[in-house]
Amino acid sequence: MPQLAQRVGRAKPSAIMVIASKAKQLKAEGRDIISFSIGVPNFLPGEHVYAAAREALKHDSGQYGSNRGADALLDAFLRHIEALGFSGYGHANLSVGIGAKQVLYNLAEALLDEGDEIAFAAPYWTTYHDIADIVGAKANVLPCGPAQNYKLTPAQLDAALARKPRVFLFNNPSNPTGMVYTREEIAALAEVLAKHPDTWIITDDIYNSMVFDGIGYHNFVFARPELKDRLVFVDSVSKTYGMPGWRVGFIAGPENVAKAVTTLNSNHITSVPEVITAAAVAALTGPQDIPQAKCAEFARRRDVVVDGLNAIPGVSCPRPQGAFYAFPDISVAFGKSHKGTAISNDVEFCAALLEAKGVACVPGSAFGEPRGMRISYTCPFEQLQPGIQRIQEFFAELA
């Protein structure tokens, strides 16, 4: 029998979806399950988005669209990034894709050859390592534990860039930790990046509109504009606008990178559909009241979750300032047991928690940090406090 390509053996199912599927199965069996597993915003976009989609259906051409993206969508994205603080970009600097994940995969194909090195901090979004493995790149994972608030230091970055990786991939605000870099922290990292001109920079900042406490969103090019020639900014409508299923992602970067991604689109997806394009334009250019209100709500949810976790003896949860995640250090539980079930690592902890208390969380090892676990606090609000209480009870019952 013919064999599959070797790269398929390097592809792994999403650890997040494995946990979510298990929680869904238990719920179907009648269990009372509270899921903190999936990173979806759990709200819907405004009516103007649906109205734009319905109107587009009335005038649908049924034809192929632009590989780069429709002019109206590129214009809307330009206005969006200009409001964030990016300047000097035009259509030639942009390209769109079927969600940020597909855009990141295109970037990996455009920038990384087999055996090239890509550097990124841990905890990291699971897809970063998965994509590196599939394209045959070598991942240089930079451990950023809870003692340093899960943030990369300039010294770590300097040492990593001295190896001359082809790509440095950066995520701010962070999935899975929710941590956000201050203006000063970004400026310090930008100084290091400016010293190492041989590395592409990708900033995956799809949570840029979900920042709390007045800390603001900051990017390396704001501190060192000369980095613009090798920096690619990635964004999406998924999290900000409650549109993860609509699948629209963007890049802004050097013209040659945008052209390469557009060429790959011509081979991969052809184009984003007309109806989806219209909805994305409406989201970016229409009223922003829903995203702003949801950002404020997530900040309140953050307080409930983090205060509850830090009230558990031995548990430490650095305070996130963006996105909708918390990432507590649960290693105090390792070497203990829950009603006869031994717990030696994060995977066993999350399995026992789900079985005993019906709370689904994702083990931290899926994100490169096995001392922790990820909590996505986007479930219905009435489940939030009971879910945290169940986690507290679970820890109290450890022996």
C-alpha cells in the first residue's frame, strides 16, 4: 500500500480540541460539565454584521475573489491598523486568509525552509509548534515560567537571536496566559531585535483589542520603526468581534512577504468568499460598542477567576491583562492524590479534575509549560464562580 507523506506523521491533533471533545462527550452522557477549555469568545457580532452578509447574498456574483483580498476589506483593515498606530502601509503590504491560523501557516511556508529555526516563548499557542513541525522547521522554545510572569526577557531574546533563527514569533496579548507586554517591555525587546537584522519578526496579536487596566496595545515597530522592513503583524476578526467561525485573518508587512502569502493563497484557498468579506468589512468599520463592552466584561471575569485561583494555598496565577485566559501554576498538586487517583503531572491533574468535578481545563504541557493549565473564562457567566469553586474544592480534597 502507498504510504502517507512524512509530514503527516509530524502533524498532531489539537490538544485543546481533545479536551473539548471529552467534555462534550461527558455532557452528552448527562454529566454536569463546566468547560474552561475552548478559546472562543462566546458572543455574537452586532446585527450590522449580519445585515451586511444578507445584503451581500442578494448581490452575490458567485465568482472568484482576489487572492490578496477584496479592496473594501483591505481598506477596512488599513483603517483598523492605522487606529492601532501602524502607518505607511498600503494594499501591497496586506493579505488576507481563512483565519489567522491559515495565515500563520502561509507565513511558515513563505519564510521557513526545511531545517530553519523558529524561536518563540513558552507558554505558546499550541499551533506554533505544530506548524513548525509540519514544515520541518526547528523550534527553539524559550521558557518563560510563572516566576517571570510568563514574559520573555531581553536577555533571553538576545541569546535566542544570537543563533540567527530565520523567524522570531511573538504573541501579545498571549494565548494561553493572557499576559500583556507594557510599552516599556516592548521597547526593551525592540532594542534587542534591532541588533539582530537577520531574523524575520512575526507578531501574532489577534487579541490587540482585548487589553485591560489601561495598559494599551504596543508593537515593536512603534518603538523602532526600522523594524517595519522585516516585521509581519497578524490579526483576525475572530476574537474581537465574536466571529471565530467566519474565518478571516490578516497580515500587514513588507511587500515581498505579502506578495508571497498572496501567491500561496492562489494555490491554497483562492480567496475569502464575498459574503464573509462583507461581514468582516462591517465588523471592522461598523459600531464598536459590542467589542468594547465585551472587553470590559472579560476584565471583570478575569478578576473573579484570578482572585479565586490565588486564594488556593500553593497555587500561583500571574494576573493577566488581556485576552480571556488565566494560566495558574498548579504544580503544588503534583505528587498528591485525589480520592485514590494519583496526580504526578498536569495531564493527570486535568483528567482527574474533569472526572471528579466536571471542570474541563487544558493541561499546560500542551502549551510548553507543564507546571500549569489554561483556563478560558468565556463560559456563561453563571458558570464562572461555580467552576472556580469546584477547582478550589478539588485542591482542598488532595491528599
